[in-house]
Amino acid sequence: MNASTSALESNPIWTSDSRRLIYVAENGTTSELHRYDFAASSDTTLTSGARDYSASLAPNGESVAFFRGGRELCVVSMAKENATRCIAK
């Protein structure tokens, strides 16, 4: 979704309104979650600086659960950028 990087993009998840897409962008040894908004043609980085993968969108669409580094289960808010909370190790 982000044409300005050479990151490998995978694991797309549509939001329930089909206006946004959550996906993983891998670049070297890191991977981060992104949200692409088709209506606004904008890409937002939801997480950064780690190895984040296996995203799952909450039924209410307000947060995304994901694994970080194979050791933590984390949740990021869709409303606040980089508002990540890791809840299990």
C-alpha cells in the first residue's frame, strides 16, 4: 500500500466498513503494522521499531491485537497512533 518504501507488505485485513486495510510491512529485521485509508488515500504507521505480525482486528474495529517478537501479545488502538499496550509475555 505504501509505494514510497521497498517493504514487503502482507497479511491484509479489511475493516468492517471496507474503507481501511490493516497490513504488515516488513523491512529487513523489523515489521510494523500499517493502516491504509482508501477514502483519504493515506497510510498510517500503527506500530514501529519491532517485529510485529499476525494482526487481528477487534470485532468493534477499535483496536488490533498482534504478536510482537514472538514473545508478546499486544494491542494497538485504531484511534491513537502508536498507542500500543502489551498484555502478555
